[in-house]
Amino acid sequence: MNVTLKHLTYFAALAEHRHFGRAAEACHVSQPALSVQIRDLEQALNGPLVERRTRDVTLTPFGRQTLAAAQRILQEIEALERAARWRKGLAGSLSLGMIPTIAPYLLPGALAALRARDISLDVHLREGKTERLISLLHAGHLDAAVMALPSGGEGLVDIPLFEDRFLLAGTPAQLKALDHASDGLHPEALQPHRLMLLEDGHCLTDQALAVCGRGRGHSQIDMGASSLPTLTRLVAAGFGLTLLPELSIADEQSATPEIALRRFADPQPARHIGLVRRAGVSDAGWFDALAAVLQDVGQALVAQTR
């Protein structure tokens, strides 16, 4: 018997989920069908790949070696399919990742622009934090991802899209109390006990801390909000101050009109948004075409606040 891609795909799913039922569900097949494929693969390779237990499965030492080889083969096949798909530019199917502090604001306009360019383009979005998106790029599960630069990942290629400046958000009374400085508002002058930021893991939190000259371990800074909408509502209710990116201003101010905003003195603090892909992915113009669309949409959104 020959080893097939179906064998390797089912085995990789089983290794990921450690359970025949969950792996079968992920592969959209019945559990008996997946079990048969795993047994056939073990017979073909002449060795057990998993230890079958009551509630889960564990890879054998031979199974771990086989998994490493299977993953390399599956990634190469996926890269080959992508190379064929992108041969004619930005067309067919696109797997795009975005970080959570960008996706809700950039995505609606980006999708509309991409569909206007090619109504047949099938876009699959994956929202996740930077570390997760980089992992998915390297695994070949994403074609490209939109995130703040520098991405910090090795083996990646990026195109800068637009600058997204930070504004200070709070209640009108809180911001009025900060208007006494003759040389304008400076982020490093903010009192740490008044700052509220997103929970650990968001790159926006690291950027805001750097802008304010604070360290991640600062005990006086509240880093508990899970999303920008939640953070905006807490700030509007008087619980503190925060830094909001321009990209989010139109939506967040519309949803929470009672919030007040102030610009910082020049040079205004900002994050730089870019489009990232794996260096090994062939580029027949699709990456530049996608970047141009996202750049136009992003620049138009931030321009609304300036």
C-alpha cells in the first residue's frame, strides 16, 4: 500500500486533536473512516503511530517522527497549490489574517474594495493576536496578515500600509484637567494609575506602554480589557484614560459619543500597519495588489480623523 495525502492529513489532524472523534469532525468524515485510514497508514509504515487510550491518544516515538515528516509534506503541497493559485495575480481564494485591534475597523471597507475589484475572490479571514498570526503564516494556513510593524517574526516579508496615530481618550472633565501644559499634551506625562490598556498579549498594549515610557510590569496600569470597544466604554464611564488608534476612532466615537479625545503634541505617537507574508511564498503580483487595496482603505479611514 502507498502512503497518500489523505493518510497524512488525517494523521496530522489526529495528532493535533489527540482524539479520534474530534479529528474526524475536523476532517469532515466519520470516526470509523478516519480510524481505518490511520490503521492503513500504520500498516503501510509497519509500525504503531499512536497509543490508543480510553479518552485520548498519544503519539508513539515513531509517531512523532512521522508527524514531523507529514507536516513538512503537507506544507510543501499547500505551498505548491498556492503557487499555482497566485500565478495569475490576486484571484481565486485568499486566506487573510488581521489582529483584533485592526480587523473590526479595516475589514468592512477592505472586503468591499476587494469584491469591487473581483467579485469572484473568496476571502477567508482569521482574526488573532500577532503571535498566533505569525504561527499560522509559517504553517501555511494564511496567505498574508495585517498587523503592526515590525512583526518580530523571522522569514517574513512585509509592505508598510499606513501610519495609525494614537489619541488620548477619556471623559471631557478628565481631558480638560490635562490642558494646562503650555507645550501641548505628551504621553510620557500621563499618570500611570490613570491608564487603562488591553489585556496582556495585544501588541497595541506593548505599543501604548512604549509610547508612555512605561514597562509591562507597571503595577499601577490596569491591563484588563479584552477589546477596544470594552476599553472605550470603561474610559467613557470615567474609570481612566487610554490611547486609541485613529483607525478605531470613527466606530468607537459613534458607539460611545460621550467619550472625549485629544491629540498629542508633535511628533504624534503612532503605530505602523503593514501587510506580511511568508518569505517562501511566491509573489506574482498578488501581494502588491492586496497591499494597494488595503493601503487605500486604511489611509482613507485614518484621514477622517485628521
